Amino acid sequence: MEDRAQRRPCGSHRQPDIQVLRQRRVVIILNDDWTLYESVRAQAYENVRESFNLIVSSDAREGWDNYFTFNADESINSEKAVFVPRFAVGTAADGNLSITNVSLVETVAGANTYRWTYGDNTTSSGPNPNRTIAPNEAVTLVVDNGMGTKDTLTGAESILLCSVDNFTITYLSNFQIRFELPGYNPSSSLYNLKWEFSDGSSSTSNPVVKTFTSNGTVTCQLFWKHNNTLACQFTKPFTVKCGDKKTNFETHIFEQSNQRWKLDGSIWVITGQVGSKVKYLRWRGAILKWQPAYNQGACANLSGIYIREINGPTGRSCIDVTASGSYCLGEGTFPTSVAHIITEVPTVFAKPGQLSAGLGIKVNGTWRGWGYAGKPRLVLP
């Protein structure tokens, strides 16, 4: 077996061009597409991607019955007509997705047609769409191969980004790490998902949470279900640590006794400190601005658990630390904010969902804000 592709005539009918490459994979070129053959025959396997008339398969012949008929001795007899509507998805501007047609279509040159229908029921024609789409927007592709056969591909589950920027690594407490490909549906009829970790383990769950004792890498793979062909694969490094440093911001606007107030609340766990803060301003209609104003009290408090990472004789460990306390101001003319801050050792982390803040001001006898008047406390994710 050569690492370079080699053409092998097969059967007495049309001769499919089969390229045998490294890593026990086979690239099959359909419909006597010699231009495509010349463009990929010297490429390394990892650089070859499925497209029009090109299938990446297995030299174990898994799924080859989709493309060939066989003789009794399992040699290839002839090539089947292959007609698989398919499109790939990529990133575009403004958070939208782009679509590229990679259908495998048995066709007379120039005779096949494509029709796209989008989530808002608008349509376009041609090999590729004339617009981008929103994430998880359903798209339908109808392909007519020009020889009396039509087929359709529909569904939001096809619109799944698989890229190094799309799958997420979230550091939880106690050296646990969550890996997730957002938008992947385990019951999808199109894809199989597989995670491969540097410690030799693997998983097909999404998301998956694992505990590690050393740094490493994770590889996210998506396979087309119909032939177990690798659709895409990306790898990211991860670092073992207690958790993430995080900050959460929210704004709350309320009216009290014909006065409009704006509270900007925040809670954070960052290098060196844990804290919460509320900034408070009143709308002054006469000058059309948010301005400092008299109120009867302001308070910021913390409650819950965060994590401290320490180094000891046996290595690193994660220690739960209780955060509590508050800082309040009484009636009078105050600065425009109040904060409660705990100065800490350099390495501190969030414990997801376990640290919250009460942030509010008192106006005309009533406390308003996070943790007051029915509004939940501000939580650090």
C-alpha cells in the first residue's frame, strides 16, 4: 500500500477511481471525475475532504455496498449510481452560519439542479445558498440529478458547527472538566460524536465530564452515520486546575415613587480577590442623564463557596472556601457605588452556581435590587 494515491481499475463497467491512503482509509472518486482525481491523488489523507464525487471510506469496505455491487469473491463488479444530498456548515459574520453544498450526485454535467428553502420559507437556487442562516435554522435542499431522480435533505440538526472554536471546555471544581459540542443531538440521524482524550480514554456522551490529574488534549470527532466517514475533527489542549475565574454582570431598572433608578450589579472571582458591587444612578429627566442621587441606604454582600488552589507536599489540591459578609452605607449622600471585596491568594476559582450576591439600594423605605423585593440574588455561573 502506498501513501500516495493510486488508481485501480475495477469491474467491466465504468471504472471508479479508488485511491488507497494512509491510516486505513480509502478515497473513492465517482463518475469518472478525472479532474478531481488529479487534484487529490498526491495529497496526504488528512488533507482530503469529502465533496462532489468524492467519498472518504474504509479499506475494510465498511459501507462500500452504498457505492458498489460485488462479485461472489467480493471483488468490485460495478459502481452504483450515488445520490446523496449533503451540505457542510461554517462560520459567517454576525454569528450566522454559511452553507456549502457537498452533495454526492450521479449526474450528467450541467444537468443537475438545486433548490434551497430556509427557515423563513424564502428560497434560492444554484449549487450553494445565496444567504447565511441563523444557528439551528432548518434548511431544506432538494437536488434533481437531471436523470429523473430527486432527493431531499432537511433539518436543523444538519446545521451543526464542528470547529475548534465551537466545542467548549469548562473547568469545574475539583479538577473536573466538562467538554461539550453545543447543538449536537445524541439522537441525530446524521452524526455520531466521539471524544478522544490524551489519557487514552474516549466517550460518545455530550456533554461529558471527566476528572484529570495532568494536562492534556481532547479531540472532537463527528462521523457521518450512513458510512462512518469522518466528517470533521478538531483538537484542543486543556489545563488541569480547580475551576474558572469568572465575572457576571447584570442591569436592573426600576421605578419607585415616580423615580427611575438603574442598578448595575456584578459578582466576580478573579486573581487575587472575590467580590460584588452595585452601581446606582437615578434618571434625571430635566437633564436627560443618569446621575448620582440621594437614597436611604446601599448594600453589597456575598454568600456561598468559591475554591482556592493550594500547593502542598503531595501536589495541588482544591479547597472550598466560604465567602460571607457585607458592606453597607446608611442614609445620606453617597458615592455612586458600593462593593464588598475579599482579598485572597492569587489562585482562586469559581465553584459553579455556589456563590451569590445581594446588591441593592433603599428608596423611600423600600429595598430594591438582587435579593430584595422578590428579585433573586445575583449568582456566579
